[in-house]
Amino acid sequence: KRPFGRVEELVRVKGFGKKKFLKLRAHLALSGPTTLKVEKVPPAPGREGLATNP
């Protein structure tokens, strides 16, 4: 809904508890370049042009 103000706010995310946060804390940052890689998935054969939300 909104960007995190502090890395500690991650523990509010379902499935991301204190243990995981403490393990990953040194690798977390709120600013700087992203390392997220987005891959485009081609449509399945025979499904080109089909509406996904009619």
C-alpha cells in the first residue's frame, strides 16, 4: 500500500517474521538500485489474443 519507512517494518508482512528479518537484516536496504529482475512470460501457444479480464 505504501513504501516502507524502515527495514524493521518488514516483520509486519505475513510470512516474514523476526527470525527471517534478523537473518537477512544486513542485506536489506530501502534506497539504492534495485536488484529485481523481471522476466516477460510469452503467452501459451494458441492463447494469443484472448482477453484475460472480459
